[in-house]
Amino acid sequence: MTGKQAGRILIIDDDVDVLHSARMFLKQYFEQVDTQEDPTQVNSLVSQNHYHVVLLDMNFRRGEHDGKEGLYWLERIREIDPETGVILITAYGDIELAVEAMRLGAANFVLKPWKNQKLLEAIETVLSRQQVKKKRVMTPSRASPTMIGQSEAIRQVFQLISKVAPTDANVLILGENGTGKDLVAQFIHQQSTRKNQPFMRVDVGALTSTLFESELFGHVKGAFTDAYQDKAGKFEQASGGTLFLDEIGNLSLTQQAKLLSVLQTRKVSRIGSNQDTSLDIRLICATNQPISGASVDQELAFRQDLLYRINTVEIQIPPLRERTDDIPLLAQHFLEQYAEKYQKKQSSLPDKMIHYLTNYSWPGNVRELQHAIERAVILSTKMELQPEDFNLGEATNLSADNELPKTLDENERNFIKQALDRHQGNITHTAKELGITRTALYRRLEKFDL
């Protein structure tokens, strides 16, 4: 290890040998490591130093092993400085005691004699959790929605957003399913001068040819069967604000031509009307399809003149497997969100779960991680999530010795097959769960021979 971490550690134990050995080991890794035999000094020490982590013995009186003293001092530390992470240490393991300690706010529970590496990992995990809120990278306005990440890959995305958001430039967002393209579009809108105006989202890839014009351009009463009244299209509804066209890569050439005409003239005419309405919108588009070049399949071809119109600025969202540094932050965020929603007591992820989650390839990206955490929180009956609480298919075979995950295609095939099985082969429901269109799902079914 190069250099010391900026962490302030306090060890409280009545065993001088324990204090000495723990300090000698930990001072190699952290800038400040203090020790104290007398727990009654907790008040002044914690108040003055604001420790990041306190290692607290559970028993100080000879012959007593019930841990009540440790729980008492745990509560005192939490009262003095709620931000301090407390790791309880004891020679007597007791599940009920551990549950009570976690309920009172302990960050972890370590048994003596510990292995130095395990102790170090426990402390580093607490420090990492404390940085979650600080490392949730947002622009200064802190408008909702929130984007989370600290990896270099996602920081570059944030920097690009900060530059393009205040302008009216058209933006094309590229990225795999589940990477957060919708969230990026909302974030751009919230950071723009149009943030107090409408944000309209349309999944154009899911629109049939008959609905496409009516949904986007609107219609007048009597324009076609079932047109019982005038209806403004999404272009009009988004006036003054932002129009987000998702899955634009799935548009047919005919639909592309109609969209291009509106963007060129900046005017829209409802079906059945000859009256034009001028447009005042900021356009954001997104797709998981490679649309920068011509396709040998004419059904998948994308007009270059339309591409030039929609991608004044192009933002590429990295897949989760390319930003694994963000997995602990995202997982902790979702854990807190769903633990609160379902009134569960899980508050943190143990080291083995961080390892487990970061060694899975996540073909469904952030959306899959979010769904996996939600499911695990619902099903778990323990204070900490376990690998068996997750339904990651063959990923559950990952072991602590960094066994390499299977290829992306294999994981994606398994992920889709599991979703199909859950919905008894229903394409509509499966596509909805996966966050893709029926057309995109059919392509994958053919690709993976499912």
C-alpha cells in the first residue's frame, strides 16, 4: 500500500496488548490511530477528535461477557457524533447481541482474535460508506433527479452534461439498456434554463406507425376513427421545455422522414389540420442502437441528415462493467432507499457482498443492480444481505478468489431467459421488465436463439 489514508481511528479496550498490537498494525494505513483503556474517556475523546471509526470492546469488567457495557458506550458515541462508525470487538460471539448492536447503530461486529486483513477491510468499508454522500457527484444546483458516481468514466459524463445543459443544443444520448439514459435526459433538463417548463418523454420505439404521428404531432377532431376531440401532440405539450425521444434508433425510415421534416421547419401540424404551430423546444434523443453508420438491414438504417439534426452534442453513457468503482456507491444508495421503503433494518453491505456485486458483469447495468437490491431487501431475513438473497443466475457461482465472470453475451442470455421464465414467455411483460421495446427483445431472442 502506498501512503496512508486520511482516517482518524480510536481503539478502546482494557487489554493493553490488544491496544498495542492493533495500533502497530493500523498506523501503517491511517494517519491517526489513538488508543484508550478507560471507556469513561469516550465523551471527551470523541467530542474533540471527531473520529471516523471507533473500535470498541464489548466487555470491560472481569467475568462479565454479556456485552451490555459495549452497547452502553456504543449509544454514548452515537449520541456525541452520529457520523462516527463504531465497530464492536469481543471474544464472545452472540448473534442476538450482534443484532442488538446493529439496531443501535454499530457499523460492524468483529470477533477476537481477528485477522489483521479482515479488520482492515472492516474499517475501510466503514470509511467507504461515510464517503457515499460526499461522493454523490451532482452539479451545484442539487436539483432532482440525483446522479451518483465517482469513477473517472462517469465524471467525464458529468462534465459534459455541465457544459451542454445550459445551452439549447440538441443532445443524443447513447448507451446500453439500463445505463440511465432517461436519468441523464432529466438531469440535463433540470440544469437547463427550461427547468421550470415541461419535460415530455416519449418512447418512440414503442409507437406503432398509426400512433406515431398522433402521439408526436397531435390531431384534430374527426381526423380518423376514434379521434373524438382535438389533441395536442408531445411537440406542442413540450412547448417552452424539453422533448425527450427515447429509443429513437428503432424508428422506421418513414417515421424518420416525418420527424426530420418537423425538425427542419421547426413547425408542426396536427393530423387533419393545415394550420402550423411553431415549435419552441429543446430536443434530447436516446438510443441503444448504433446509428452513426448505415446498416445493411434497411429496416435498421438511420438517415444521416436526421442524425446531424439530433446530435449537436453526443453523450456516451458507460456500461456498469466499465465503472465498477461506482457499484458500492450505487448499491448502498439503493439499499438505503429500499430498506426505508420496505421498513427493513439492512443499513449496509458487508465486504463479501461488495466483492460479490463488483465481480458480476451486470448486463442489465444500473437498472439490473437496482432491481437486484430491491429484490434482496424484500426477501432477506438477516441484518446483512447475503449472496443467496440475489437472483443473478450463474453469477452466484462467483467465489471470493476472484473467479472470472462469464462473457457478457452469456450473462445477457441468462438474464433475458430468467425474465422470460418469470413471465411464462410473455414478450410484452418481459420487455417491460427489461426496459426495452418488443422489437429490441425480439432481436435479442433471435441473437441468443431463445
